[in-house]
Amino acid sequence: MFDLMYDTIFFASKVNFFGLSNITIGAFDIALAYIVAILCSIVVALVLKIPLLPSKPYRYSFDVSAIYPTPIIAVGILSIFLVLNYTFMYNGLVLAVIIGVLSALFVKYLFDFVFPKPLDENAGEDIDE
Amino acid sequence: MNEVIGIIIAAILCWLNFVIVDTYFGLPEQPGVRGASIIGKDIEKRGGDIAGGFFQGNVLCSPDASAGTLLASIGYLLLGIPGGIIAAFLVFIGNRLCADPGYAGTVGSLTATIIIFLTSFIGLTPEMFIVGMVIAILTIMGIDQTRASIVLGKVAKKFNRHARE
């Protein structure tokens, strides 16, 4: 009989022996591309005068900083390109640099427009029973 | 590795991962969203701990380290290490859409990806982590909420993140 669930998962993870899916560039190149993307996004974010660390009690992540949302966005987008097996030139290095710069620009200029802050800053605390 | 033993080990690792990350980033201290506060106060009324109640409410209402661990293991199963990182990125977007201030979800899924990668050398597979994470969530949400909230309150006190201090 058709075992749909097993077949789907088996097909999706068929080439996934080394935890790197069906990417054609080597493991070292992938690690290098990730490091370049992280460093590039942090450096460009610092050049654009985004503060390095978030504000002190680490509870309110709507304040953007160079450490928290910028490298996450960069490696997330880079991962999507890698698993789609689109690695442009020089084993993905050019792609990593472009994505790092673009994610820093996104965090600086578009972040508050795409993800606006909630109006009520301490939502959830002012509840009368 | 034997599947049952692997699932037990994976469940313990998942439980430690998401409880430690969530407690460190202050889930028991304050309700991040509105529903979490209601659940926390209701659990306290039934004889539980307010910090554990806030913890359970935050786990239920918005993506944090528990959802991050589950999504990271699913992403790792399908796409490998990049899948875990994509899961972290999607959890980040989910946090923004829920208006949830917090770092726990993204950090939790990144640490889960690292744990799954490291334990893959001793034979644990991502499937075991998916089942283990479901069991781990069941132990704090499904079996006995008030007793689980007392345990979570003790963990929060140990990390100095209790709501009443």
C-alpha cells in the first residue's frame, strides 16, 4: 500500500546524510559563507550606526541591534538560497556578502515599517480580572 | 541506536534545552502577551506557582524556545543544518507577528540545531527529537499543570528569574 507519510519524509530527507541536504558546494565553503554573512551583516550594521548590543534587560527585542536581528535575518535568507541550491559565484561568497549588506540595510531602514512596534508597550500586564 | 532509548535521551535533551533557554530569557518573570497573564493567574488560583503559570502561558501563546526546538528538529529532518537556521528565521518572524518581546524562540531553535548536529554523531536522528519534543511539552502542559508549574517555579527561583522577587 501507499505509505504517504513515510514516502514523503523519506523523499525529502533522502540525500540528507551529512546534515547538509543536497547542496553542491562543500561543507567548508558552506561554513565560510555563513561566517562571511554574519561578519558582513554586523560590520555594515555598525557602519550604519545601529548599536552593537540590545538595551540592557534582555527582554524587549523590538529594539534592533547589530547582534540580535541582523545576523539572524542574514543567515536565514542565506540558508534559503543554499537549500534551493543557488550559490552564484565563488562558492557562495559573493551571495553571502550581498545578503549581509542587504539585511543590515533592511534592519536600518525598513524594519520598523515591516514589523511595527506594538502600540501598548506592556501589553498583557494591565488586565483587570 | 535503539529507537526507544534514543527517544528518551532526545526528550531529556529537549526538556533541558527549552526550559533552560526560556527561563534564562525571563519567561517566568512576566507575561509577554495578554493570554499568558490570564493563564498564569488561573493556574495560581488552582494552587500552582505564578512563575510557572506565566511560563506555561508564554509557551502556549507565542513561539518561544519550545516551538523553536520542535520547528528546528522538523527543519533539520527535511533540509539539514540550513533547515534548522531557516526555522530560527521563521520563528523570529512569528515572534514579531505575535508582538512578543523576547529572544527565547530564535535562540532556542539555534541551540536545538546545534544539539541535533552534535548528537547525530552518536546516532540520534531528528525524528527522535521531534517525538522527544512532543513528549517534553506533554510533561509540562498535558499531565498535571499545577504540579508542573511548581517544578517550573523552582527552576525559575534557581535562575533568579521568579516573578515575585
